Amino acid sequence: MFHKIQLWGGEHGRYVYVQGTPFSWPDIAPAYGALVEACLQEGRPFEALVEDTRVFHEAMRGQGRRLGLSFITKHVHFWTGAVRGADAAPIFDAVMARGLGIAHSWRNLPEYWRGMAREAALQGISINALERQLFECFRTTNRTQL
């Protein structure tokens, strides 16, 4: 699944394979397995998942791998979707950060996840539906401003 998520991410998804330390699944697997296990725990709050994503990020950095906030939250999104369905943890990438007017940084991830869950609940829609609506709006707005 790791490779599918990376490929789904497009051009930037290949960086983990071609930049920095050569790709080695045996090196990545232990830290990735721990992240996946955390994502698959039913009822695990977003706050706990934030810490799990940071631990994985630090493990990848320690190995000299380029796997940042956007891609790690893509992985978390797909894995939490297995237990949360349409209320999976939303992806936090530069498009969303720019559209919401916040810095694309680890510091903002907890509030982003809480805020998206809160807003989706207020609107009576899933987190996935809210994320898709915002992403399309922000992507279109950013294109017209270029």
C-alpha cells in the first residue's frame, strides 16, 4: 500500500525513491508498520495520531529520507479510512494550507485536523466531503490567481 499511496501523490511521490538515501523497504517497514497500526486503532483521537505522524517523520528524517508532512498525512488519510470511512484524517498539503491561510507546518496539523472534523460535523457532512470541496475550491482559486 505504501507504494500505491506514493504513486497516487503524483510527481512528488517519487522523491522518496530517487532523492536522498536509497529506498530500502526493510529500513522503512518498522516505522511505517507502527504508523499503520496506530491509524487502524478504532477510536484513536486525532491528537494521538498527530504524535504518531511526528514519530514516523522523525524516523524517516533520521534515515535521511524525504517524506514530509503532505505525504505522511496522505498515508494517514488512507489508513484511517479503513476504520473511519469517510471521516478519515484529512490530508494536509500546501493547497489546503494556502487556501485556509495557515502555514503548512507540523505546528498546525493538530488544529487543522480538529478544525476539519468540527466543521464537517457542523455542516452535517463527512470530513472527506468537506476536504474535497475545499481542495477543489482552493485549487481553482489558486489557478485563477496565477
